[in-house]
Amino acid sequence: MAKLVELKKKAAGIRKKIVEMSYKSNASHIGGALSCTDILTVLYFDVMKINPKRPLEKTRDRLVLSKGHAAATLFSILAEKGFFEKKTLEEFHVENGRLWGHPNLGIVPGVEATTGSLGHGLPIGVGMALAGKLDGLNYNVFVVLSDGECEEGSNWEAALSAAHNKLDNLVAIIDYNKWQCFGKTNEVVNLEPLAEKWKAFGFSVKEVNGHNFEELVSTFKEVPFEKGKPSMIIANTVKGKGISFMEDCLEWHYKSPNKEQCRQAFEEIEKQAIPGSKSKEKEKNKIKGESK
Amino acid sequence: MRQAFTKALVKASEKDKSIILLTGDLGFTVLEPFMEKFPKRFFNMGVSEQNMVGVAAGLALSGKKPFVYSIIPFAAMRPFEQIRNDICYQKANVKIVGVGAGLSYALDGPTHHSIIDIAIMRALPNMTVVCPADSIEAGLATKALAEFKGPAYLRLGKSRVPQAHKQNISFEIGKAIEVRKGEDAALIATGEMVSVACDAAESLAEKGIECRVLSMHTIKPLDREAVLKAAKETKLVLSIEEHSVIGGLGSAVTEVLAESDRCVLFERLGVQDRFAEKITDQNGLREENGLTAKQIAEKVLKRIGKQAHR
């Protein structure tokens, strides 16, 4: 229980960092950055075997953020983990800064692959998982995808090849916030039935509430879900999660908050970090309603 | 040429255990020696080139040296963005091997012709582009690339490629090979056009015109010195390639010449800016584009014939 409270606090801190980065850099994509925050927080602070002091250790777990537009989430978590100094976050998406708006290999430690163009992360993850098998190293490779990204054919090529090569060290997670650039994912191009599609492609699939820490922690503990099969976690999430006026709202794919919105966001995030401050039932309903 | 590649790759892989071969389900009767010798390091990725290139990047980021094999349009064009982002931008140690250079898949039609691959591969930052002239160069290039760190594109012909070299050569990435000496004209050729240029040079020699023939096997980085030397020491420079005149060897040579202080007659010979229309074999298509030995010789005579005889 204490662990879950700790993770929740971590996620609140990361959310505040994301809001601050978005405000200062005027970068887009805060909605999608917030929707995957809890997933990445649980992965980096509870699940993955990584050592920020030895970022290239051969046996480390890897994470490829295929939805590279959520770079702010990854960068703030890596800084929080101690891969680099937190002040580097000030250099995100600003002139003469060190960090581009999408993750880049080789600029700061901890980033495992350059992403930003959708549909690239899963094939790269397959390659990393394959190398792990070839070398007899038992690390896991986590790939975080967006929902709209599943429209890219390369993912399905990668899915075939992950299953064919029995890569049970590969864990893909879809941040299913149900929004893409022009509207609701399933109105732009219907992805459903999404879980069945991945199952048919040879993945062992579980669906979770991507903001329920208990569920995330216990689900990640179970990977691989089946021996000899890659795992897929479809995480139902809310775009802009944690900030009332951003939640489930397309415009926050593009906008960045102003000073007043920033203040309000901080206030809301802080409140939620204290357990019991928000009705769990309300949260549950929101997720349920979204996943239809 | 393809067999020479496999043979050299097998040899390199005996020493280097990090070499992995991926194919997009092509290379039947070509890749078997590798498959049989290193079954665990061979992956048929199926007909899914975007994934194959991404996987190669992931393998390279995990310390492997992948060679990715397919027919050029599927090796270099279908997964182009993966090559740009995953390979070149990340400086992943991956070699893209494309077969069927130029018009070698002639009768299969323009979907299989490879006439813009040098242009697009050359435009990629961090990419090295190597187009061997024959099986000897193909073997040496494969060996060199197995030892070379970073992204590279290896452009191979198909089968029964005539030998351009009659003797042992030394091969170095980025350094042109002088196949024939001469100071009347310089035929700077790449890939299979090297042996065609040699044939043209031979027929011209009978007329008393001595052509230098360079095998410009590396298009990027281009051997600028060899180009400038040719421009200084001969009266006419022709670039010759089984590739579009836009963006390939001809463009690369033009860039060097135009930005130098050399003044020399120059012309790009290559495939014209169009998809092939006439259904014919490789020689027929070469003829349509002025790329046979006879046509090349005529071109040299037309440009400097009288001058050379003076």
C-alpha cells in the first residue's frame, strides 16, 4: 500500500514537471504526455531493472517510447530517476536547448531509441528483444504505443514478427486515450476490436485501467503473460489525465497552458496526490465510459 | 555478384559473431550458404521491410551488426523513413544490401527497376553508399563493410555481371579504382557500367583514343581527388551509371566539378528521367538510354574525336 502511495506521489510530481515544461516551452502534446504518465511512472519506479549510473548495462530493461510526442513524460521521469540533472528539463523544446521535442538517442542517457515518427518503436523493440534472446540475456523490452499509432502498418508487421520469434521478453503497452489529431480514434479510423486484433496477431493481451496503480503494478508483475508469447497491455487512459480542464479534450493535443492554467493544474495535481482526495468511483466511471 | 556477397559475408561472420543477416524473404539460392552455416544468425523477416529495418536498428542498438537484404525497391524505398530515422539518424550499425541494381530486373518492369536508389540513399546524412562493379568488388566491399562502423548501403547487380577487373585490386571505401589508364577522356563509371565503360574504352583505343576508366564504387563519400584529377588530366569527363541522371553518380560528380576551378567538357550518361516504356531486356533498356559500350564510345568520339586525333 505504501508503495502505491509513493508511486502516486511520484506521478503527481512528474505531472507537475510536464505542465511546467509545456508552459515554459510552449510545446504541444501535453494531453498525450499526461495520459501515459502513470504507466511510465510505474514502469520506471517499480518494474524496470535499470541503473541510472550504468545506463548502458547489457542486462538492463529497455523502454522505447514509440509515441515520441510524449517526450516530456519520458524526460521528466529519466531526470527524476537520476539519469541526468533535472535542470536539463529547462532545455526541452527551446532554442539552444539540449532536448528536442521528441526523444533522441545519445543526447541524454536513458533514452533507448529516437522516436517521433509513429510506427517505428515496435520494430525497434522487436530487434532489441531478439538481441536479448540471441545473447541469452533475460531483460525485458517495453514499448509504449499510442492508439492512433496502431493505424501504422509497420506495427502489424512487427506484431507478426514478435509472435513468430516467440519474443516473450517484449511487452507492448497501448496508451489508449481514444483521441488522435482530428478527433476520436474510433471515428477517425476504427481500431476496435483492438484486443482481439492483437490476440489474433499472437500476443497475450490484458486490458487495464491505465491510471489504476494497483492494477498496473500487478499486471506488469505478470509479464510475460504466456511463455513464448509477446505481451500486450491495452491501458485505458484519459487524455490530459489529472487536470480537469484538459481531461478528454482534443485541444490539449496542441495547446500549452498559460500561467493561470498552470497554477490551477498544479493545485489539482497536488490535491490528487493525497490519497482519498478524489472519489475513486468517479475515476472508475470515467475510464469505463471511455473504453466503450 | 550476389554469391560473392554471401561468400564474403560468411567469411566475415566466421570471425565476427555479431553479424546477423535479415532478409525480406528474398535471396533464394543466394543466401543459403549463410543460412546453413549460421542458422541462428539468419532471420527471414517475411515480406515486411519496414519492420525488418526497424528490427535491424533494434539489433544494432543492442550490439549486433545486421545486414538487411532485399531487392532494391523493397530494401531502400519501401522502408525509407525507417532507414532515415532508425538507421541513419541513430547512426545504427546496419548495412542495407539491395540487389538488382539499375535495370537488371529489366523485363520484370519498372516496379523492380532501381534507378533512383543512389539519389535517395546519398541524400541521407550519415549514410555511406557503395556500388561494386563486379563480383570481385562485391566481395571486397562486403568485407570492408563488415568492418565498417555505421550505416551503409550496398548496391548489388543481379547475376552474370561481367568482370570489370582482370587482376587483383585493392579496395578501400571512398577511393576510386583506376581500371584503365588514359588521358584523352575519363569514363567515371559505377556498378555494372564499369565493365561497359571498359568495353567502350577498348574500342576507342583501336581508334587511338585512350580513355581512363574509373570504378567509382563509393558514391558517398565521393573520391573528389580522383574526379578533379580526371578533370585536370583529360579533355572530357563522362559519368556513367545505370541510374537516373538525377541525383546519382552524375550529380555527385557535377557537384565536385561545378564547385572546383577546373574547366573540362563534361556529360552525365545515365537513365533518363522517365519510367521505362519499351518492354525489353537489360541491354535493350541500356540502349534506350545510351548506355551500351558502342553508344558510350560514339559519345566520346562526338565530343572529342577530332580533338583527340589532332
